[in-house]
Amino acid sequence: MYILHLPSWTPNENDPLNGNFIDKQIEAISLYAPSITLRLIKDKTKNHTEINKNNLQNIVITKYLKASFWDKIIGIRQLRLYLKGRKSLSAIINQHGKPAFIHLHVAYPYGVIAVGVAKSLHIPLILSEHWSAYLTHFHANKKDDFSPFQRSLIRSVFIFVVSPPFPISCSKIFKNIIPKCRELSFPTSSTPINFALFSR
């Protein structure tokens, strides 16, 4: 059994520090449980898949999503992203079997992909949120940005937040809020895994 990670933020050529702390968290998780990470990276020219198996406990699959002329239309861009992301997640599951759960790191924009796959295949889904868009002063002025990933969270069984202000802000919108945990024992292989958080 393994954990399937889907980070919405991931390092890339244009921004090598984007979400690098999430990589560190996944590396720490892989010390206790095998992990496979799917990185979805938008690119102007690349359209291939890279697989890093240097550490079999922490396999990293990078799928480059080549830009298209049709991406100028928001609805088509979102649909293409959803279909390609879902196809990539499903391919991993077909090859490696069902994971213990899908661990989504940051809900927007890939939350809708994780929710779709988790629902259709009956796989537990958890979210570790790092984005400050939940804070009242932020989303009051960014309502258009807030609603898309709000929908992706509503079906998550548990929502984990990693900063002290988040539980109050999130609890106004969502249920099952679990504040930041510094220490959390990982269940043994014989114990059903429903949710877990590993934080910095």
C-alpha cells in the first residue's frame, strides 16, 4: 500500500522554489510509507512524462502538459487540465494498484482532479492546505478565486490546515477541520488508513 500525492504547487524550470517545502514533506512521509508523487507541470513546448525511481520509497512522476491554442478559452483550458490530470492519476493507479489514500497538497487548481478520481474509484482523499486564500481578509477581495477550489474541498473527509489562523477561517465554510499537528504516529500496515497529516 502506498500514498499517492498530488501537489498543486511544484518546482519547475520557471520557478524552482515553487512548493519545494511540499517536496520536503513528501520525502519525510516516504520514510514511513511508500509514496508516489504526480507532478503536473504546464509547459509551452514539453509534452512527455519523466519518472524518477532513484528512491523506490519516493517515486516522482512528472507529467508535462503542453500548452494549446485552445487554452486561451478558460473553460476549455480547465477541461483539458482535468482530463489530462485524471488520465495521469488513473494510469498510476492502474499500474501500482489503489493507494491507501490520495493526499492533495493545496486544493487549487488540482483539487477537482483529485476529487474526481477519489470519488469514482472510492479512494479516501485528504487535503493539506497551505494557501492563505482561506483567510477572511484575502477571499473577501478574491471571491472569483475562492469558489473553484471551495467546491473541490467539500467532499474531502477531513481538511488539514498548517497555520494557526486557518482553523478559524476554514471553519466558517467547511466542517471536519483538523488544526496543525506536529507529531502524528503513522498507522501500521495492518491498520486501515483513513487520514493522516505530516507537517513541517
